[in-house]
Amino acid sequence: MKEILYKSTRNSKLRVKASEAILKGLSDDGGLFLPTEIPTLDVSFEELSKMNYREVAYEVMKLFLTDYTEEELKNCINNAYDDKFDTEDIVPLTFADGAYYVELFHGATIAFKDMALSILPHLMTTAAKKNNIDKEIVILTATSGDTGKAALAGFDSVPGTKIIVFYPKGGVSFIQEKQMVTQKGANTKVIGIKGNFDDAQTGVKKLFGDAKLRDDLSNKGFQFSSANSINIGRLVPQICYYVFSYAKLLSEGKIALGEKINIVVPTGNFGNILAAYIGSKMGLPVNKFICASNENKVLYDFFKTGTYDKNRDFALTNSPSMDILISSNLERLIYMLAGDDDEKNKEFMHELVTEGRYEITDSMKEGLKNFYGGFATQEETLEQIGKLYKDTGYVIDTHTAVASRVYDEYKKTTGDDTKTIIASTASPFKFVGNVMKAINPAGVSDDDFAMCDSLSKLANVDVPRAVEEIRDAAVLHSDVVEVDDMKAAVLAFLK
């Protein structure tokens, strides 16, 4: 098998192995790691259609993580995709109102982040052994709600690691916050910040870019890494569920071999839809990538105009995991659109930091022809949840509803009847207040757990184990700091 190395989006000459890229998370120059080339699937979709999720995951990941042995990689996969998931399929497909919803929320924390964060700790600790790392790995992560808990659950009590999660206080749902602040594990720390997700993400990036801090901590036996979607160890596992979903549709006779599909993704940081795009470069037959935004529609405007502009008001919405104005993973797409030109990419990223905006070239805009951007308001999001429930009895969360609404608008606008999968990124129980507001306003109350019980009856679905576990759990993390005090908070935890 051909060895795949990784380069930085800000230094094309850099070359590191997959395990090194996973350990570092972010390149020292501030760039994001990308493979030197995107490999092509070496098994047919006919073969893939006969495989279970773990087998498909291996066939995808072996092509990217070429310095992992077969035994090492299969061990990581089998440890990740086990009975933490409440369904044998791992990612079941549900057909509702003309589209296939790929349910990515059947893991331990009932959000799509589990798909990658269940395996990342195994990939990372294996990488540490392979590279003879004797330092304790310190995971620094900013979350808009879901990454935090999924990362905490993944790294809880993993030997040789510590994890620090920053989240915007007041900017996540009740269930999301309760999941994080009740997290057990002596190696875990959860810290609220007085700011929004972009502030948290920018603060974490500054910590990664602080050479003196990095050297000081290295001398004390620590090494930073990231569990955010900027880590290639997050991005590669996300490709797997798009390949598996296509193979599943093929096995069930829903599509013909080679038939193209549309993929709709509710997105904020752009990692989830980028994984689908990379999948298409591997051979996944895709017609359109439909990028669904909420009222923080910076990506919608980018696809419409070719200008990325974060100079706008930040909206706190009912789909908080998408409340993002700096979509970090977009840098990977920009780099690819620029023909792997690291200097051009650096210019754009410098403009984003100094001016808050950049405009891509006309030739780069040509590379976006398979992308479609749409957005949904908060009112439209709730309307979509109510409509789908009324018409089909199927209940979706607010983020999935943004994607569902944008897809409906896309169909009306284009008349495109290509078979479509929608990434269903979180359980409706995670955003129960807004879901109840949409399907049964009379059932809305201040008691989120009582609403979960009501929703269980309405949707005819058991309350997820992840919710039951936190009903009476004690709050173990209560620190809230200013953005400027994030570094001090990290040092205090590491002592």
C-alpha cells in the first residue's frame, strides 16, 4: 500500500507521518494537516455493501493512516465502535419525507462527534507508542457544545493523557452543559469562558501557537494536542460514515451502482461536510454537497459570493453547535481550491486575522460548483421539526432540522430529485426544549428531564442512556474565566 504523508496548509514542503499529524493536531506554523494526496478506494462499492461498519471503516482509514499496522488500526476501530453504540449498524438510515437521514447520534454522548471521538483516543495513544512519546499528552479543545462531551468521554481516564475543554458559558443547551460539567475522571477539566465559541476556538489556537508555553510545558513533561475537528484524526473517521451510508443504500437496492447522491450537512466548523468532499475525491459518487447554515450564515454567504466575511453580529440560536463565524476546516478546502498553494492560503488566512474577511479568485470559485449553500432561521428550524413530526412521526433535533429545511428549499429551487442523505447530527433529546416547542408547545417546561420523558412518549423512542446518566449527577466542574485567562487556567490545572 502506498505510504501517505501529511503536509501543512501553510507549508507544502512539510512532511510528517499520519501518527505524527494526529499527535500534533495542529501544525507548528498554524496550518492544518492534509494528506499529500487523497487515496482512491481500493475495494468496490459492491464489496463494501456486504461489510459492516467496522469493516468499511478499516477499508477507508487504512488508506490514510498508512503507518499504522493492520492489527493496530483494527484494534482502534474495534475498541471504538463497540457496545458504546446502541445499534449494530452504528449509523442507521431512516427514510422520512423523501430523504434518508443518516443517524450519527447513537454513540455514548448522542451526537455525531462520537463517530470520530470514540476512535481518536485509541489512534492517539497508539501513535504515542509508535513515536516513543514519553510526555503526557494534553488535549486542548474548544467546543460549541458537542465536541466537548464526546472528547471528555473518549479521553476519560486514558493513561498518559489530560483533557481540558473550553465552552461558551450560556452558549450551549442545558443537556450539553450538564453532560460536560458532570464529567468524571481525574484527567478531565471543563472550563466555561465569558465569550462565544469563536472566542474559545481562537483562544485555544493562541495556546497552540505560543512557542514559549509549548517549550515550558515540554520541559515539564507535557505535549499539546487537539481533539477538535482540525485534527486529521477527527477528519478521517468522518469519511467512513458517508462511504458506509452509500454502501448501505446500495445493499438495500435504494440506489444503483455508481448512481450519484446528494449529501446535506448542517455545518459550522466545516469538518463534517469536508469529510464528505474528501470521500468524493476517493470515489464516492456525489452530485451536490448541500451546506446548511443557521442564522450565523457566514458559509452561506461564502458559497454565494466567494467572499468569507466574519465581520457581522454573532447570533445565539436554537442550533448552538453551529453558532460559529470562523469555520476552521474551511482552510483545508481553500488550500485545495488554490491548487495546494500554501502561500496563497497564508495570504487568505492573514487577511482573515487582520481584516476579518478574504475573497477567493474566480478560478477557485469554479471549484465550488458542486457546493450549494442554504440557511434556515430559528423560526424555520422549529417549523421544520414540527412539519416532519406531523407528516411522518419522525423527530429530529434543531441542527438536523436546519439541514432538512435547506434541503426542502434546494428541491423547490432546483427541481433536483437526486436521492439524498441528510446528516442527522444529534439526538433530539439533546435539544429537548426547542424540540418540544416545535412539536408540543404545551409540554414545554423548566424541567429538561421531564421534557425528555414527554418526548420519549411522543416520539416512541427510549430516553437515551446518555441523558439518564446525568439526571442526578453531581456538578464537578464550575470554573468560568475570561478569555484572556485561558492560559492561566490551563497552567493551574497542569500545576
